[in-house]
Amino acid sequence: MAITEKQAADRKKGIGSSDVACIFGMNPYRTALDLWLEKTGRVDSFTGNEATMWGDFMEPGILKYVEHALGEKVYAPKQTFVKGILRSNVDGMVGKFAKGQPIVEAKSSLVDAGWGEPGTDQIPDMVMLQVQHQLICAESDDAIVCRLSHRKFDIYCVGIDIDLCHAIQTRCEKWWIEHIVADVAPEASGMTDSTKEYFASMKRENDTVAEIDPEMAKRHIEITAIIKDLKDEQSTIKSLLMQQVGEASRGQGGGYMMNVTVVKGKQTVDSKLLKMRHPDVYEQVLKTNNPHTRAIPKKMKEAE
């Protein structure tokens, strides 16, 4: 849902519904480190992308459908629900906007993974964490999750899960104390844009050495070698398959097939020539990418 600037600022004061999956390591797009960087102001907070923009556009229509399906008025949010360090901005509430009322969560998604039969509570784990967090904050027992997908609406009915809610509260409170209050970064679990920006912006002291885990460095080197070998093998196999296809447009055998198409060459600008002949134009179109770090583990040479 679209939120105000004040709501965006307030989110730094606690853990929102969309933050929970990061803490549980179940968000494929943001990690717990990303969340920590945002909450501590080290990077700008996520303001949305094209997917979330379309979700905001579709939300009013989804809520209207819920009204039609239930035969009851769905009310838009008027405030942020707060429960300790948890805070939530729900998409809507049935009957009236007040604590204890059934909440409505609007989803627009073409991804079918995790969604079960409509009418059940079979929703993706990431959405379930979000909804249970909202139920905690709104002190509600029931949620209506309406998903718009493939030009149709599906409604799911989710009841409060006391055990999961307890786990959410306990883990979020612990995470907040250990990482936000103590200002200690959680371990990284993947390199996202936020983490790349964070590591690139660090001020580094020259001629200083920090201790690293030798097993991790060794494993990184091993994985790099495996990837290279696999790419070499892939290239060799593709070359052999191309030879087998020969002048045909397609090859097939044993239930497998391979189409051969010609991809037109991509047009590019000769930047060296442009810089030499038109340096003023070159300066105008010159684009600088965001800084990034280069870090490649290597085996140290043994001292003689």
C-alpha cells in the first residue's frame, strides 16, 4: 500500500509488516542486513519499484472487490497500529476501522508459488508472516487476503496463529535489541544493492589488516573454480551440439530439443572515437555508475 512521508519516517521507529520476512530470512529481495541499514539510516529506505507501483494502482480495485464479495464495507486505514516495537499499516478493515476488526490485505501477483486453493489459508510463507504481524498490531483474529492474478480475484481466509505470532514478537524484539539498539549489523546473507552501497561507502584505513575466516575464503576460491569449470564444460557441450545440428534450424533427440536462431548484433557507441572527435558531447553523455567494492579471496604465498 502507498504510505505517507510521516508513515515512512515512523517505520524507522519499529518493525513493520513487510520487515518480518527479512528478519526470518524469507524475503528473496531484501536481507536482514538491508533492513538494518535502512533502520539505522545508513542507506535510504526502500521507496518502491515498478512492481510496488502497480500494486498501489491495483489496491483500490482489490478492496472494492472484497466489499462486493463480502457484502460489507471495507474501510481505508486511518492510523498506524502499534504493538511494542511492531507497527503496521493495514490495507483495509471490514465493517469499521478499529482494533479487533477483520483486516484486509490486498495482493497483486502473477507468481503462483505458495498460493493454494481460494477460500483456504494457504498463502505464501512471506505473506503469512506479514499478515500475522498485522493481526498482532491490530489485535484482530481474522484476515481476508485478496489476490488479483491472471485477471481474476481469489480470496483467502486467514485466522490468527498464536504460536506463530509469539515467534514473530519474540524474534523481532530480540532482533531489535541486538541489532538496532546495540547498533550491531546482522550477518549478511547475500549481496543486494543496499549491501553493495554500504560496503562501498565504508571509510577504509590504509595499510590495516582485519582477520577473516580462512574456511570461508577457501570455499569462495573453490566455488569460483567450480563455476569456471562448469562454464567451460557448458561452452564445450554447446559447441558439440551446434556441430550436430549443422545447417538445420533445430536439433532434437530423446525428448530434448534445441532451436537455433540468429540474434542480430547490438548497436553500441564507439566511446573512444566519440571522445576523440567530440569531447564536449562525450562529457555531456558520460555516465558514472555507483561505486562498488572489489574483493577477491586469494591463497597467500607461503613465506620462504
